[in-house]
Amino acid sequence: MLYAMCFALFMLGLYCAVVKKNMVKIVLGIVVMEYAVNLFLILLGFRTDGVAPIVDRQFLEAGPDGMTVTSAFLSQAVDPLPQALVLTSIVISLGSLALMISICIRTYSKYGTFDITEIRRLKG
């Protein structure tokens, strides 16, 4: 169900980015799409009753049944790769958001509107 909600959130952002005529709404649609992808990546790495992927010295010792605690830890640990990808994606999306907002501000200062159809008409 959560994956379907991520897909619905992505489709909502895609609708805003494709259909809307206001530049700010287009930017917000792109941001919603970026965060839907981030949520999807986090859900890929989610594990019920998972533990943080931090290995302590206690995990290097052998357990009472002869099985190492390291193998038990690895069977319960959450994959840290999606978390690292999402952190990187957040930083990149922040930079792209700043660039898109600055383009919107410069366009508004030149044309006086955020409507892309009006900007196309004023261009010619």
C-alpha cells in the first residue's frame, strides 16, 4: 500500500509539472516528485524490527550456541545504501530548487507574470 501511495504522490507531482501553467506550481510539482522518489527509496530499505547498521565490539564475539552474533546482526540490520542515496538526493534537490526559484524570480522581474502562456505571448 505504501508503494502505491508513493506512486500516487509521484503522479500528482507529474500532473502539476505537466498540466499547470503557473511556473511556481510547476516547481512545486517537481519538488513533490523528488520527495516521492526519496520516500520510495527509503521504503526500499525499510525492514520491520530492523536495527541500525552500526556494528559494535559486542557483535564480534561468539554467541552461546556457537553462532556468531555478527550473522544474527546482519540478518536484522537495515541496508544503509538507500539512506545515503536519499541524503545525497536531498542536497541535490535543494540546489535544483534554489536554481528553479531563482529562474522564476528573474522571469517575474522581466515579464511581470508567472503564467507561461503569457510569457510566450510577451516574448514575440
